[in-house]
Amino acid sequence: MASLKPLSTPPGQNSEPYVLKCFEGELWTIPTSNSVMRLLVTGKETNNAFAVVGTGGTFDKPIGFHYHKEAHDVFLCLKGRLNIWADDSARILEPGDFASVPPGTIHQYQIASAHTEFIGLIIPGGWEEFFRFIGEPFSGPLFPTHDRRNPFEVLIPRLIAATEKFDMIPVREKQAFDPQPWTGSENTLPGKCERGGYFLKADTGPRWQLGGTVIKPLATRKETDGRFSIYSWESSVNYVSNGLNKSLNFSETHHAIQVIEGVVAVAISGEESKILPGETVFVPSGTGWKINAESVFAKVYIFANGGGLGEVSQRVGQQYEFAVVPEESDIKSWKVEDLNGLQQDLKFTVVA
């Protein structure tokens, strides 16, 4: 298996591991919008297991209420502000805030700041073809800011055709309402997948620690009917020898990793690549790999179909009180033997 290949767009086929630089990807804009979709991982790389799409934009209108029969959407705010509606609830998301929108949930989003960035996982993969169908290729540095064309000429006909081709059902009769205040209850995971979904405030929810690495689930297999997971992973180069410093090979689980802060090293077949903030790594199933911090502090988000590395780290680790990387005296130890009981359930082997 080759080391990480630096690419500017996903390869468009079941592939070897690759890395995309910050703000790169396959770029599409929806006509008359003030945003761009960056396809980071598509169904073609994952055999339609999932897709990962980053979106950047500036102040814009809500996209319109709709729902999906099969697709499960998530919204993870990275920069600025993002309004999310889900059935009768709505919140203003800021960096680190998260929303899960299961199938059947009537939802919409609105970019609500001068520069908003968010990332989402689409299950199943292949639905990102919707963006190619209604969108236009974009070649600018960030996103369009003043597309004044008539939507009835350049957008509405495509949307009408798209509703017949894709899993997107408009709900035009639903009345708009203002986002509601956060109540303080958005600090736990529901432990199940149900219509309406949930919101999770940044740096809340359960936490686990594994040798100085802090694992925070945003969505586990319980919240997604076993379809995917999303974890925050935070660590330090000071604790590399204490953490899960083993290469694991997942036979069925693909992983996408986006670096948020600091620098990490991703090792493929023993060959390390340094990954910088904003860069996205894709590791297909059947690949032995590991990740370590290369800076005093590093934070990434890990997306996987199934439990993947995030669930392994959670189940080997111990529940943890604090929201940040621990002091050295608070490091929780673990043993390699702790992995043995997980390999069959999570379908991985320890490579080295």
C-alpha cells in the first residue's frame, strides 16, 4: 500500500489513501447561492458507504425545508454561524456545535455569518450527486458572493428535476420560524436514532481518555442505527508513547479525518505524512494506519462508516471529566490486551 497521495480533488474511484489540502476538493456552487460545496470524499471512493462534504459561504437565505427518506445528514460548524432547523427545533450553530438530522426529519440550513465553514457526512454515499446535478463547477478561492441571476431561470428547473431523481422531498408548506435559544439540555447523546435528531453543544457530551488522548463522540452507532460515527480526537505530541500508538486495519470501515488544530502524523504501512490544519485524509478499509499528534496540541474529527477508530479508542479508554487534554499526572493507562475483545465486533486487526 502506498503512502498518502496529495490530491486536489477526490480520485473518483475506490482508491488508495489520499490527502486534500485546505479549501480544496471537487468544488460546486448552487446557482444564486453564496456558498460552495467541497466534495472531500465521495461515494465513488467508499463504494457508497458515505461521502464527506465541506461547505463554505457568506450570509445567505435558508435553502428551503425538505426531508430525505434514506439519507442521514449531519452539520458540524467549524467557523462562523450556521442556522439549522430540524422539525420543530432550530439552533444557531457556532464552531464545534453539531446537529444530527436522521431520515424523515424536515430540515433546512442557513449560512448566517460573513464567513461560515461547516462539514457534513452524507449516508449513504452517492447522494452528493445532487450537488453535481443542480450545481455549477466553481474555480474561485472561497465562494461566490453576488450571484444575482434569476433563480427561476438557472436554479428552479434543476431543483424540480432533482426532486424526481434524488432522495429529497420539498416541504413548501412548512412555515419558517426563528432559531431558539440553547436550553442547556443539548449536552448529552440520546443513545438512539429517531426522527427530529438532536443538537450537541461544543465541548459537551461524554468524554473518554486513552493515554492522554481525549475522545469525544458527536455521533455513535447508537445515534445512527449503526451506520456511522463521528468523534473528536484531541491529543499532544507529549503523549505519543502513552496513546493508541498501534496501526489498525479495519476490514470494512473507511475513515475520513479532518485536522482542526495543530499538526498530526498519519502513518500508512509505516510511512508517516504530516497533516496540517484544514487538510482532509481518506483511509479506505483494508489499510493499516495510525494517527499521532505532532504538535503540543492537535485536534481532528474522525468520520467512519461504523464505529472505527473512534469507538475503539472510546471502549479501550476510561470516562474522563475534563474537556481538554489532561495534565501528565492525570493520564489514564491502558494495555494492548484491551484491544483483543474488540477486534471481532469492530472488524479490525492490530498490524503493529
